Amino acid sequence: MAGCLVLLFLGFLSISGNADVSIDCGASGTYTEENSIVWIGDDGIFKNSESGVVRSSSTVSHVMSTLRVFTSL
């Protein structure tokens, strides 16, 4: 149900043409990057999935450090 509401919301935004939506797969909250891009976490949108964190030896941005794994179709 929550997924349908988000898709409806995204559809409305695309019709209005006045806003960009950036979704961070695997993130649980909303945050703003240093270049003023607002990212919305997808936690709670998808069923049968798990979020994870990418471990890297180099520094990566927050949006590149999260992921979502779909456990079933």
C-alpha cells in the first residue's frame, strides 16, 4: 500500500514538472547532500527486501553507500 502511495506521489510530481525526486535505495531517512539535493530513503516502500551498507576502503557519498536487496519477487 505504501509503495502505491509513493508511486502515485511520484506520478503527480512528474505531471506537475516542478520537482525532482531523488530516492536513495536502502536508506531509512531523508537527508540533503552538500550540493542541496534532497534524498528520500526507500525504507518501508518495498516488501520482501532488506537494506544494506556498502563497505569501501575509499570515501564514498552517503547515497553510494546504501543498497537494497530484494529477497523474493
